[in-house]
Amino acid sequence: MAVVAAATRCLGAIRAAQPSLNAFISIASDDHVLGLARASDERHARGLPLSEIDGALIAVKDNLCTTTMPTTCASKMLANFTSPFDATPVQRLQKAGAIVVAKTNMDEFGMGSFNLNSAYGPAINPRFPLDTPVVTGGSSGGSAAAIAANLGLFAALGSDTGGSVRLPAAFCQVVGFKPSYGRVSRHGLVAYASSLDTVGVLAPTVANARAIYDVIAGPDAQDSTCLPEAPPQASSIDLKQLHVGIPVDYRIAELSEEALASWSWAIDRLTQLGAKVTPVRLPQTPKALAAYYVLACAEVSSNLARYSGVEYGHRAEHQDQATFHQMIAKSRAEGFGPEVQRRIALGTHCLSRTMYDSYYLNAQRIRAAIRAEFASVFETAQANSVHVLLCPTAPFVAPQLKAAQALSQVAAFAMDVFTVPASLAGLPAISVPTDASGPLGVQLIGPYGREDVVLSVASALSTNVNL
């Protein structure tokens, strides 16, 4: 009864940690979880051929649809919503025998860098003393905290739009993996920015992240943006033949001592393993952050228009004489938090007739240029091509809660400066912890569709990391 025992311990640990960490929004019932755990134990006892994750205990970010628990997106707008279907990644995990035990806290609809924008309050970083709360990073901060707290979870699902898996992973010293855009189905992932949203994995090790990815990746007829071909098989790389690129256009001068130490440690580590490290120029990447927020907010203004309180979503109480439009306006004002409202307004402005060309179309041009630059860097026919890029994940260590709340909106947006370029290009990227002083991670970025390369290098880089 190994799985039943593990599930019992995990549920107890989650409930004990929740008051101090606030990492979860919903927790599955004991009867549901233990029933699935008993079924897994029975399959193991019968000696059936099972998947690697049969009986694995999984947490899921609260913007992935589940039928057994609500899907709120950490918003008052969806406070009472339970999906009639499971998201494709959740279905695939369940089919493989994994057990979803909880839904994790997040920035509302995925909008934020610190997990401060949740209607349920912020998740707290378990890597630091709880008497001086430190943020987890956003928007998948609850998933990162759930893994970092060592509650018995095998892994957690998150979503990454501009760094929302990788940034919390760096702040919480866990592994955060974002596959290529389209590699994992978005069916059942509540949309934030449809051309950027990617389901990712947070885990204590690269091996755990790879095991989950192997299950959830692959074509899906329910998602037209999903890649039609199966992902490449896991591979190993001869590190003595590995070429690692170091982007020189990233904002190195803005790095804290801890971030610079983590990056330097990773460079030294790969060099010691035999890899060749070379500088790489990506001139368009300094413009990536501005382009990202224009494009993401433009898509937000479209995707969130459906939440009106008419068919579903929060409906405000209103007087009988209130007009239909007044009811919708009041419902959205009450249902959406300040950050969501801000991004809807910004996106609507960028799509307006007078601003469309100078903002939205220009951002699309920058995105195309960044994609072309990355493709050129990874082009194997080029003499100076590289297999992966190595850069920081975050510019500084996780700030204390009060310090993060005091940051300006521009400073909060700037937290994504190192993660956004890979998101705009749709590339696979992973954040792994380092042995350097200071709790931070470094990021590996690979060619489009080559998750096998990124995971292989990450595995080698994280060999000596103590989590």
C-alpha cells in the first residue's frame, strides 16, 4: 500500500502547510485521492506494465480545467466555476495513473511576476523564514511553492506565458520547464495570451520534469495550435561537443551579485564538463519586454471579453432599472482585480484604430525579428552556431513580500526581462537551481522543438545541485 501511504502523508502535509504558505486554492477530498491511490497499489501488486508516473502525486495550477475541483484562475470572476471536462494535460496524467491532489495558487488569470495578484492572497516562499515572508514569483508561484515545500509531490503543472514557470522556479530553487509553444496541448488551459501560453512543469529534479513532460506532450485534435508530430525521444549529448551560447545583449549590468554568481557558476560548470562557451549577439532582445506586454495585453483584452456575467462568470447584483451594459460593466469591475483590469485597458488601447500600427503591428515585427535571430543562432549550418543558450532566469533573488508590493508597475514588469525572449520565439526553456550562493536559478534555451536537447543539458548542469 505504498501509494496509499504516500498519498495520506501528502494530503496531511498539504493541509498542515497551507495556512502558512497559501500555495493551494483547492485540495481534493481524501476519499477521491485515496481511492485512486488504492487502485494504483493494486495495479502495482498485479505486476501490470505501468507508466513511470503511475501513483505519482501531482498538483495543478488553477487555470487548468479539472472536473473534481473548481478552476478559479485565482479570480473572483470564476470563484464558483467547476469545469465539465478535464484539460488535455490533466487527462493524460490521469490516464498514466498520476493522481491530482490539489489546485495551486497563482496570479489572477496568470498576470503577474510575484503571485501578489491572486484573489486568495499571495503564496509564500518556503525557502525563506516565514516570519519575514518572501514572494514565490508568478504566475505559477503556488506550484513552485508546493514543490519547494517538500510535501510529497512528484511534480506540479504550471503555465508559462512570459516566464511564469521559470521565474517561480528560480525564486523557489526548483526546476521549471517550459516546452516549445504547441508541444503540449492548451485544450482546457484558460486563455491569457493564446499565442504565448504554454503548459509547463515544476519539479524537484530534471528527471521528474522529463517524466511528466513525456506524458503530457504530443498532438491533440482538440488544439489546432498543437504540433502534429510526436516529440523527439529523450537523448543524451556529448558535453565535449556541446556549444553553449552566452547572450551579450541581455542586461548584464542590471544583475544582482547573486544572479551574476549563479550565472558564472553555471558557465564554469559546463566548461568543466567539456562544453565550449561562446558569446552570442541577439540585438533585438532588449526590445522583447516592450513587445511582449503589447502583444500579451492585446490578446488579454480579446480573451477576457467573454467574462461578462451573462453566460458564466461573476454577475454583480444590480437594480432592476440598470441597463444590460451597466450590469456587465459592474460585473467585470467586481470580478476582475486591478492588474487584470489594467492589462485589459492597455490591450484595448494598443488595438485601437489610432494605435494599432504603432503599437501592435510594431510589436509583431519585433517578435518576428527575435524569432529570426534565435533561428540564426541555432542554425547548424552556421560556423558559430550553438546547441543551447545559457542566461539568468531572474535579475535578483526573490524579494520580501513588502518590498515586492512597493515596487512600481514598470519594475514588476521588468522581472520578466530574461524569460520573455524565449516566450516570444516559442522556444523550449528550463530554469535549474545552481550551487552558487544565493537562491536563484539559471536558464537554458534551446532550438524550437528540441526539448530533448534542453532537458539533456539541464540534467548535466543540475547533477551536483542540492535541493
